[in-house]
Amino acid sequence: MKNILLLYITVVSVFSQNIYSQKAQLASADKKYDNFAYIDAIKTYERVAEKGYKSADMFQKLGNAYYYNAQLDKAAKWYGELFAIKPDMESEYYFRYAQSLRAIGENKQANAMMEKFNQLSGDDNRAKLFENNRDYLAEIKANSGRYKIDDAGINSKCSDYGTAVYLNKLVFTSARDTGSLGQRKHTWTNQYFTNLYMADLGDEMTPGSPSKFDKNINSKFHEATPTFTKDGKTMYFTRNNYLDGKKGKDGKDITLIKIYKASLENDKWDKIVEMPFNSNNYSTAHPALSPDEKTLYFASDMPGTLGLSDLYSVKINENGTYGNPENLGKSINTPGRESFPFISGDNELYFASDGHPGVGGLDIFVSRINEDGTFNEVQNVGADINSPKDDFAYLIDTKSRRGFFSSNKEGGKGYDDIYKFLETRKLTCEQELFGKITDEDSKESLLHTKVSLFDKKFKDISSMMTDDKGMYHFTVECGKTFYVRAEKPEYTTKEEKISVGKDNGKTELNMALEKISCKVFIGDDLGKCFGIKMIYFDLDKSNIRREAALDLEKILDVLKQYPNMKLDIRSHTDCRASFKYNEALSDRRAKSTIAWLIENGVTADRLTGKGYGEYQLVNKCSDGIKCTEEEHQQNRRSQFIITDL
């Protein structure tokens, strides 16, 4: 009995010591985690886990620590443990687990997690993108097989990424250890702080031996992702919040990252200044210049960001000042991470994202920038470039179709590696949609005519003014249907539907506009005089139909040309339904037409209106008479009677 009691006391004592030791270790790991020392935190958490300790909080932090360090295969293991003991998590963890599962090829389970994420996330754009692109893997497969890829030949055992071309040199980011006793490591990744390196570019854009970039740029903290003006005299780059020997911190005592500008003087980089839109309280990073060097693109988590990081643009003014940063919007940015923008010579935006549907981690996507600053459909560049891990920092020379990208995919030499590529086939099939706008009678070219382009759902894509020869042109995707609208004062607005070719090439659409020539008087129907169709409505509806909106825009154009003109809008129905119902319906239609004109700039005191129901039919289709739908449609109309000039 005594021995049993002693054994019990010993076991309890050891057990208590183990519990105390585990609590102490977890407290230490939590402190490291909270201070972003993820690698050190991982080591401690895993030692505790190996002893059989299970905790949702620990598994969550282990998964996060690996996720934040882009080690998604290991994140998948710990998120799996987390969901095993706590299946009901916040929606964000379903997304992270899905991303991590893709990294190990578990796409079926990843889709199941995205289904759950879709149910829980509400208005999250990532869920909508998944829902609208369920066949995204087939699309990625179709976009693949377009690249020849090789190691760039400049990688180290550490992190190498983020390339830029500067005067026939490749400038890139590296955390390689040069052997300095003062070389410092970042606790987040346990990697050395990065500096900029450069290498001469030989034939086929093959880099030579790397050497350190200018010492005035490199500091004891992070420098990364530069971009250069074409003359080689100005550079923008990313650096920790550190300038003139002073380190800045946010309210949580954390040193974030900022974008800096430097100028080349006497063959040395000098006059380093930070961008005016930087802040100690958020990060700005990864600058990229537009081809005309009038716009700077970058990534940031500044206030107004839709996700963890968004892409922004800012105008570079001629006097060297900068405009206000503008978010690129929901077509590009998601609630996830968008980063590493690059603008090609073809005015295409390449960027990395984990919010758009991909094969795991950060994938590289592309979207054409239209002349009006809007973006075409976002496309995944394919599985040649993109892997289950993080793929980012894409750069391409549009003439040779050669370039570089960075990745931490399997088979690399270091933490991140730089790869070179040759694109053998462009992703986007493009058509030039062009034509001439002329006067219908004289056949003369119509200069300064506004030409607008709409997709098949009448979404506004772009617009431009015809040149001195009456020509317009748009770059559009192959095989799609568009609407082209031409409008010019004193001419009838015209809109035509066009389907462009399915292969790279050109599609021509010429349009002749009719000059408005008739004179109007009080009491005239403006629609008849100017060749404007009656404003038709669907059966039992009072909303403005899309094809009718074009005619209303003609009415609007006339009202703008004649500011003293006033109209009485008279709406009519067909004979179906009761007299009382039709009178009320027509009145709603008249008010709907008036409301549309007011919304588009006409003052309310210039418009009156009334519904006449079925009292003024234009054909035989009264009660009891059998008529076609087209005949009934003729009675559902609006008139525009001029009451004052």
C-alpha cells in the first residue's frame, strides 16, 4: 500500500510538472507568435504537440505560422488537426485550409472547404469568384502549355525573388548570406534581411554572376522589388520604414515597409525620399511603372483596402508630385492578398493573388488595362508558371516574350527562387475592332464623334473620340459579341451589334450617321420628327428596356441641344388586363420614363406626363380581337409631345 501510494504521488508530481512545463512552453511560444517570430514559435509549438498535447488555439497558431510563411503543405497538416477537434471555425479558416489543401493536391477536399466558406462568408468576393468559376481548373489547364521554364542561374540557398530590368542588367532581391558577421535575420521567416543584387543580362536574357547593388540603396533592413524609369535615372523600391539612420514604427511598435524613390547622380544613387502616400501605420510595397511612366502601381493594406493587401495606382504629375492613390477595385482586388504588380509593354497588368481561383498559394494572373483605365477579365496564366505553392513577381519583355518570375515551389534551390521563361504562345487572343464614322449623305468623315463599346450584357467597356480621319479602334478579346455606339451632336445616335473573329486579327465595323434635319413645333411628337422609335415596354412591366434606353438617350440629346424645350410624355398600354389596371400601369410607365430623363440631367420642370391606358390604341387590337405579340407591342408605347420651345 505504501509503495502504491508513493507511486501515485510520483505520477501526480511528474504529471503536474509536465502540465506546468507545457504551459510555460506555450506561453513562450505565444509571445513569439504575437511578436511575429513565427519560426521560433513553430519550433516550440511542435515540441509540445509531439508530446501529445492538443489544443485548438495551438493548432490554429501552428497553421497560421506556416501559412504566413507560405509553407502551405505544413499548414495543411495543422489546419487538419484544428478542424478535427473544432469543426466550426470562422469562415477565413475554411479559405486558408482550402488553399493549403490545394498545395498538397487535395483539390476535392479543398473544394468542399470552399463550399463551406461560400456558405459562411456572406459577401466575400473570393466566395463569389469560386461560385462563378467552378470549372476554373479546366480554364487553368487550357491556359497551360505556353512556357519554357528554367532556373535563372542566380539563386542561392536563401530567398531570391522580385526582378527588374535596368540598363541591360537584372536587379533582384536576395537574402543570401555574404559572410558578414553583422548579417541579421528576420524573426518572421528566419531568413536574412534582403538587399538588392544585380547581374548582367546576356543572350536570351540569361543573367551573369550576381553582385551587390549600390551601397547607398542597401541598408541593414529589407530592400526589395525595385522598378526603374527607361532612362535609368530614377528608381522606386521597397524598404523597411528606415531612412537617414532612423527607424519608424507603428502604434504596435512594428516596423512596416514603405516605397522609396532614388535618383542617379554622378553614377551613384542618391536623394532617397519616401513616397508622400506612405505611412507609419500601414505598408506600401512592390512598385511598378506603367509603360508611359505616368502611373505608379503598388500593393498596400492602407485604409480602404478590400482584403489583406490590395493593388493601387497613383498618378505621377509632370511637376514630380503625386496624385491620390486609387484602389484598382473589386475586379482585381479580393478579400485575400493581391500583390507584386507588373505592367507589360502591352499594357497588361500581371499580379499575384490568393483570392482569385488558382492551384494553391499565390498564383499569377493577368488582366488587360483598357484605355479608360478599366480592366478586362482576370485570367490565370496557367499551370506552367503557377504551382501549389506561392508564385509571384512576374516580369515579361513583350518583344522577346522572355521574362522572369519567382516561386517557392518544390525543386528549388532556396527559400524562394527566380526562374526565367520563354512564352511560346500568348494567353490572350486579341482582335482590333475598328472602323470609320461618316455622314450618311455626304459620306464625309465625322471627326470628334464619341464611340462607345459595350459587352453583350451592355456593360460599358470603353469609349473614345474619332480621330482626324473619323476612325476609331478598340482592342477586344477574340470570339466575343459587342455593341458599338456612335453619337455626335446634330446627328441621330446609332448602335450596332458585332461579333469579332475567334483568332488574332482585325474586325471592321463602319457606321454612317443620319443628320438631324427636321424642324419641330409645339404639338409635334419629337419621336416621329427625329426618327426615334417608340419607347417599348415588356408586358405588364414599367421598367425601361435596354434597347429602349438607346432611344431615350436620343431624346436626352435633343433636350440638351434645346434647353428651352418642354415635353409631355404620354404612355400607353395594350388592351390586355382591365381598363383600371392598364391606366395605372401606363401612368407608372410615364413616370418611369420621366424619372430616367431626370436621372440623366433633365430638370423636372421641363417634363410632364400621364398614362392613357388602352384608350388610344394604334391598331385593331382591342378586347376580344386576336392579335400577335408584335401587334400588342405596338400599343405599349410612349409619346413625346412638345409643349414649349
